[in-house]
Amino acid sequence: MPTGKVKWFDADKGFGFLASDDGGEVFLHASALPAGMESVSPGTRMEFGVADGRRGPSALSATVLERTPSVAKNTRMPAQRMAVINEDLIKLLDDISGGLQRGKYPDRAHGKKIATILRTVADNLDV
């Protein structure tokens, strides 16, 4: 079975192209992706069957051989460090909770610290 890498894939349009290892280009429709998979990232290695379509070779029943590594996953903080940051965040949120219940927001400097920590936690969890 031929193999290749995803050149590009547009999930909204439902198709993309594979760069076959033999040098050719193969059309990849969303219906050829594995069940439950709606999109693939550029650079993902795939194995696929090929059929001649109206506009050239088309991939049939493609399977993922290896996924492209996630840059975000490789650069996020270790879990132990995130645990410490989460504990600090809980303490900070606890501190401002009483004031918020009385209708008072924290001062600008304190609010900025909390916002920075919230963004850090969100960035590391959302990969």
C-alpha cells in the first residue's frame, strides 16, 4: 500500500492533498479518513489505497501511521510545576472571592497577577 505525508487539509472544505512517497500528489477527501477522524495535520504520515478519480489519483481508506508531534505539548510545563501554580491560583482566587461577593474588585496589581496565572494555566491545559 502506498504511503505519504499530508501536504494540507482543510476541514471546512472536507479535502486536502497527500504527497506520496513516490513523488506524486494524491487527492484526500474527508470520507477516506479513519472513522471518527474529521481532519489531519500537515506532515502526518498516512498509508492509503489509490483509485483513479475524475481529476487524478484519489486516496481510499487512509490510515494514520504516525501523527505530527504537537509543539504545544512538547513545550508545556511539567505536571508537577502546574500543580504548584494551580495551588497558588486557588489561594489567589480564594483571597479575592470575599471582596467580589461584597461588590469590590481587586486592585489593579493584584488583578494583573491573577490574570497572568490564569493565562498560564489555560495555555498549558489547552493543547
